[in-house]
Amino acid sequence: MSGIGAPELLILLLVILVLFGSTKLPKLARSVGQASKEFKKGVAEGAGESADAKADAKADAKSDAKADAKADEKVTLTKAELDAMLAEREAKARKENPSAT
């Protein structure tokens, strides 16, 4: 009783034919097929990328450890070097956005 039989399928097909017209049905079927192919391709690529992501995460962890070691180093600047760096940044910002001044 709960299954869809032949009469119900025929009525459904007639309704779709009336709604979309006979010229748009092939285009609709083609676009559904392409969407299905792209979805399957994306799922397959996603499964392959998960293994790559694990390897990338390990490499990132190693580089983060190296960056933390470098972050502990002290950097000293003289006042003149700091002023020159700030002046360069301000000049660059003025060149990029002249209307802000």
C-alpha cells in the first residue's frame, strides 16, 4: 500500500511534463546528471584530501614548534631604527590610500 506504483509514476511524470515543458526536460535531466557527477567527484576528492590533511597537520605542528622557538628570541631595535620603520609604514599607507589624510 505504501509503495509507489505505475499509475502514480505516470501521474508524476505528466505533472513534471506540464510544469517544465517538453523542451526543458532534457536540459533538466542533463543538469541533474552533471550535479550528481560533481557531487561524487567532490566526495572522492574529500576522502583523498583527508589523508593529505593529516600529513599537513603534522608538518604544521613541526613548523609551529620552530616558530615558537624563534619567538622566544629577543629582538632589539634602536629608537632611530624604530622611527625609520614607522615612517616607512606610514609612507606606504599614504601611498596606498591617499584620501585618508
